[in-house]
Amino acid sequence: MDDLDHNTGARIAPRLIDSLYTESMLLADEARAYFDDAGRDDRLTLDPFARVGFACESLKVTTRIMHIVAWLLTQRAVESGEIPRRDGRRPERRLGHANNSDESIVALLPRSAQRLITSSAELYARVKRLDENQLGDEPAPSPARALMGRLERDLSWAR
């Protein structure tokens, strides 16, 4: 199969998917290690409001990474033929929504937390562009084709 499926738009290179997957798994491991272990000491130094922000931001990092990994696994399944390309673009298989971080809260957090938050947000933004670009490659529905389809269906029914 070539790099363009004329019915569904441009493919994402498998090497890019693999690279992003590796990056997301490394980030997931780093985030888990920090927020579950090393970040505990950092969290204890924060005032109560910042501690709540720390907890919320750690959940946002985890959610971003979870959505990225799920989307990348879908792309791998599409590439391997386990999922038809058109099904890989269904709304439930698209990149899940992740809330943005609150910059005023992030500024109160330790540098290590800030770095993980920023890294997860940047990776999510890159993957979101890929997800959105896939949709941009799809041709707009043609009213003329829709009418032709209805006519063909109606004429075949009338026979």
C-alpha cells in the first residue's frame, strides 16, 4: 500500500508512530516515578492550595499520556490492518480530550513537575495536530454524490 489512501487521506508514517509511542512510554514512566515517588517530598513542601494544584496537574499529565498512547495504539492497529483505516478515524478512536494546565498553578509547582507538565502538553499538542490533520485530508462530502447515491438507491428499489 502506498503512503496515500485516496479514499481516506494521508497516512502517518509508521516510524513516526513508533517514535511517538516510545516517547510517550518514556514520559509515562518518568511521570509515574516522579508523581508516585520523588514528587511526594516536593508536594509536602507546598502550601495546601498548591498541593491540590499538584494533584490536579499530575492527573492531567496522566490523562494526556493515556489519550496519546491509546491513539497511537489505534494508529498501529490501522497500520497493521487490524482496524480498517476508515474505522480508525471514527470519533471514539480519535485522540481523547485532555484539559489544559492552569499556568498560574503550574508556576507554583516544583521545576520537575513543571517540566513533566510542559512535556506532556507539548507531546499532546503534537499528536493532536496529527489527529486533526488526518481529518483535514478527507474530502468534503459532495452534495452531488449524495444525490446520485440516493437516486441510484431509489431507482434500484423501484425495479
